[in-house]
Amino acid sequence: MEDLGLSVAEFSVFGSILSIGALLGSAISGKITDFLGRKLTMWILNLFYIGGWLAIAFAKTPWLLDLGRLSLGFTVGTFTYLMPVYISEITTKNVRGRFSVIPSLTVGWGISFMYIVGSFVSWRTLALIATIPGLLQLLPLFFIPESPRWLAKVGRDKELEDVLLCLRGNKADIFNEAAEIKDYVESLKSFSKEGILEIFQKKYFRPLLTLVGMIILMNLGGANAFSFYSGVIFVSAGLSSMVGLITLATTQTIVGVLGIILIDKLGRRPLQLVSTAGLCFSCFLTGLSFLLKESNWWDQGSPALAFIGLLVYTGSYIVGSGIPWLLLSELFPINVKGSAGSICNFMGSCSGWVVAYYFNFLTEWSSTGTFFIFSACCAANFILSATMVPETKGRTLEEIQASITQSLD
């Protein structure tokens, strides 16, 4: 962005303000989607997304660049909560998991695509290209249904039944599902009087603490670090950035498709354990490669270890990154889901910012030690998942939430 003559301070603000927008979006994500509804919130976020990229593409001053990044950060922060919640509320119990994994896979494709295209075009052209998905979504947004559970919460029962017919098919018998949703939402109204403090009741606090821990430990497990080091790892392994990115995208696709197939067959908990174990191993392997390189013990083999670690991390991350958010959408009833989502999303954004900020300081201290710390965080996530995470596959949202609250009352 030399054409704008940004100072070091201005460039630093441009790089970091995305996190500020994400923090703001995550803090209000639950409440805004509860207040406006899932569909209207999607409309607003899509406009923020398009506007953010257009502001960057046509920016002539630093403040417009920053405004664009702030808008994109707000979109990301809010959508991180909205996406899994909406998917879980419109899908049936037998396909809920696989539909919730698909967004993680498509996000990976999108990032890889932008990296590849960015190698050939200017940053302004890249920003214009980035508006295309948002523009393409404008027409489908007219036709997507509102969440039936949100409609039940706000008392729009006739629309709830119409939406269920749209989702399940005009010939489907939606009477039992509609009755179950309405009865459960109605039962929650009798004790939903405490606002955001309600989430801190005993029956909700343990699941909340578990999910916050999973999300924080996932962020402390080095996702930003592998993104930062990927180019260096490609070169050290004798690969061009293009070949490396294609290899990563292929790995994401293969493992992501396996995750889609298996999550509703094996369940959330087994995949979470496989994911965290893979993340732990890959971080350890990458740390070991740096140790061997720094000690001159295996100069020729250490780049290969780092590349294997990167591939294992990519596959493990794509399998498990969406599971905490899927569990968030499944475990909490609609009267506290917004509060739980805001808290989890905000803590996730904070921990992500901490890693992004301190990563350079850590690598200056020791690249080896940094990745071993990441491995330890992933190991802690494995232990937390093994001891605290319930299985939710094959049950309706109402069945899951009733079992959680009744067991802890």
C-alpha cells in the first residue's frame, strides 16, 4: 500500500483494527441476532461486508482503509456466532452436524483462493474481487427462511409452521416438530427474567465454562502462527507458495469432506478428540523441527518435519474448528443462547488478539518454545474435551437442552 504513503503507525492500525471490529461484533453478536432475527442480521452483515471491501478498494486516505477493515472485523465477529446458530436451528438432527462443518471448509477454500489470486493482482483489485461473494448473496437472502426457533421465541407461530414446511417439504408432517419447538420455547418464558445474568445459573455455567475453555485453548493452539509461518515452511521444504497453497487447499478439502461424512456418524466428541490430538502432535512436530534446525542436528530433515506438521495441523484444524461453535448452538436454549454466544465469541476474539499480538515476541524468544507452548495448549484442550464435552449427535435441540438443564438443576 505504498501508493497511500502509510506510515508504520498507520499500517499497524490498519492491521490491528480488524481485531477491534471483531471484538465489537462478538460482544453484541448474541443480542443483535436475538433482537433483529437471524435473517435480518444476515442482511445487515452482508451490507457491512460489501461496504468494507469497497471502502478498502477505493480508499484514498488511511481513515477510509481503517473504516473498511473495522466493518469487515465487525462482520466476522458477528457472523462467527450467527452462522452455526442459524444452521443448527433450521436443520434436522440427522444432518445438523455435517451442515455445520461445511462453513469451516468453505472458509478455508476462500482464504486459499484469495492468497492465490493476490499473487497476480493489486490489492485494490483483490478487494473488488472480494465483494463478489457478498453481491452474489444479495438475491438468495430474499428467499432464505427465518429460523423457526427464533419465530417461536417472538410468538410468530403461523410463520414458524410456514417456514418448517418450506424447510422440510410441503408434504412433510411438521405438526410434532412445530409443537415441540413451541412447547419448549413457551416453557422457557416462565423463568427467563434475569437477562444476561441468567447464563450464570448453575445449569448453564458448566457448559458455558467448557465452551469458553475450548475456544480459548483452540486460539492459543497456534492457528495464527501456522498462517504466519506457512510461506517460510513452503520455501524451506522446497515448494513454491503456489504449490504449497494448493497442497493445503487439497488437504483441507479431503479432510473436510471426511469430517462432513463422519460428524453425524461418529459424533462431535470423537472428532473433537481426534482434532485436538492432531493439533497437539502437529505443533510438537513443528517445534521439534525448529529445535533440530537451531541445533544443526538434522538440517535436511527439519523442513520436511515442519511441512508435515503444517499439513497435519491444517487437516486437524478443519475437522475441529467448528465443533465448539456447533456445541454452542446445540447446548443452550434460545432464552440464553444469545448471552452465551456473546460471551464465547468475545472471549474467542480476545484470545485470538492476544496470540496475534504476542506471537512476534514469543518467536523472538524461541520459535521452538513457542510451538511447544502451542502443543501444550492443544493437549489441555484434549483433556478438557475428553472430560467435559457431552455428545449431542442424533438428538433434537430441545432434547439436548432439556437433558443438560435437568441434569444440572
